Amino acid sequence: MEIAHRLTGPHMPRFTAAPGAFGPYTTVRLNDLKTGASAEIALRGATLLSLTLPVEDSLVNVIGGYQSPTEFDTLAGARSAILAPFSNRIESGQYRFNDKNYCLPKRDKNDNAIHGFVTDCEWRISHLSADDTQANVVLTTDEINAQQHPEYPFNIHLEATFRLTAEGLSLTLEAQNVGNSDAPFGCGWHPYLLPPSGNIDDCLVSLPHRCAIAVDSRLIPFPGEQAYVSLSDETDDFCTKAKVIGPQNIDQCYTGPATGEWLRSWLYDPVADVRLEIQQERGVVHIYTSHSLPTRQREGLAVEPNEFIPNAFNRPELAEDVRLEAGQQRVFRCRIVAGKGDNRGR
């Protein structure tokens, strides 16, 4: 593990990065000494446990993370989970790749595979640094391998870089296929945005896409073009105009054409006049109103930047996109920022 703290003149740098603990779990703490912004990431699952960002003269708790080590034990809600080598669901855990059939463990209530298998493994710190402009940590895992997961007989080296700056927190996921054969791969992230007022019902949401993914009763997309439904000006269209969530339960993926610009999804709390925004360089966004969690229902809104829609390994139109060739690397970037106002004039 490389640890670097670069001094500026005779003073300590503005940002710090240091090991910490969350009960029995080893963590890394990133801090901005000027504003009070902070992030704590557990090595278990490379899980963001907490994130505090400045909004004008106040500090706002941005993430609905695990509140105690006991809750973290359960991994309930997949809070801030890194999702790899697939995000969301694979139908019945089954997929076909290079003319071979595989079956992943079925872990949701509908007997689907869900959220990959790096959420419960211990990641390693490969780099930890801080200076006057940022604090960052690089976490790595080789848990995605044929020996550990014969149902996914591919070898992927995965890095997660968390970087705290004056603008917010960024996450970069970099996957490298270190095996001898091509592999299906997709990744994502599962953070819950936490409105300061404590409930999402009165919050407004704006999304970058107006095409929803239509799913069956098991939350698996319908085949072919049936899966892609235009929602222009419909109730669930959060793109044409920002809308209040209200009492509705949402567990929905949205997609659309690449724009060449960062995609922005935001949650605005009108009571606190605080906007929480997740930005991603490409891909789809999945939102979930946390209505079916065992505890803390509707406390936060999961806004999940993912590379692909659910069941991507089984989608013919995504066959080439999910393929990660032997020796190839792929990078997926996203970030969280906070500010005032609902941003509708943007």
C-alpha cells in the first residue's frame, strides 16, 4: 500500500486521507479540513459508509449509508454497493456466453442473480494520498475469478478510486480482464441520496433519460424492443420536467442515447433547498424509492449509475457492449455533488 501526504510549505495539506474503523470493519477516511467535507469508505465491498458535503455555509449528510456496524453486517439494501461483474439482475441467474451456458447464484426473492459478488469481499488499499487539492484512495480486488466463482469462470482485476475534492466526491471503476478469454462484464454503483428533511415524498427528481425499461413481475426487462418505452410527458417521465416523487413506489431503470456530456440525475429537497446530484459519463440510471427495504423505507432515493440495463448478459443488442476482451480495460466514472436550488434553469 502506498500512502502519500504532500505538504504545502510549512503547513499540512488542506485534504487528509487516513485509515479508520467502523466497529470491526477497516475503513479509509477522506477529509477536507477547510470545509469539513468528509467521506468514509469501508474496505468491505469498497462501501461508501458516509459522505458529508458543504452547501453554502452548512454541511449536509448526502448518503443514506449503513448507520451501525450491526446494520452493515446484513448488507441490507445494498447501500452504496459496488456492483460487478454485473449490476442489477440476471434472469434466473442464467446466461450464455461464447456458446456456453452458466448459472449464477440466485439471491433475490424472484430467484434471480443480483448485484454481482464484490459487495462482501475485503478490498485492498493500493494507494492513499492527500494534498491541497484532493484526497483519494484506490481500492482493488481480484475476487472476480474462476476459482472463487466457477459460475463466472473469468478473471477480472477491479479498482475503485474514491476522490474527494472541493467539488464533491468522484468514483472511478476500472476493470481489467486479466484472463486468457473474453468475459461478459458490467458494473455500477448503488448509493442512496439522503434529503436533509428526512423523506423523499416531497422531493423533486430530474433524470437525463426519458426512455424507461419495461419489466415483468420478476423485474426482468421484456425481450427485444418491448423493453424500451418512451415516457415523454408521462407520469414517470422525470426528464422532460422535474417532478415530485409523491407516494408512488419506483424501481425503474432509464436509458437513452449517449450525449457526449456527463449525464445528470438530481434530487431536490424543497424544505432544505438542497440539491443532491449524481453525474455519470455514460450508461443508464436506475432509481428506487427504498419502499421495500426491511427498515428505513423511503428515507432515501437510490440513484444508481450503471453501465447497462438489467439482465444485460442476456440481451442480444448488448452482446458486444458487455464483452470485455482478454487484456482489455474499461473505465466507468461517476460523481456526487451538492448545491442549492432545483437546477431547473440548467
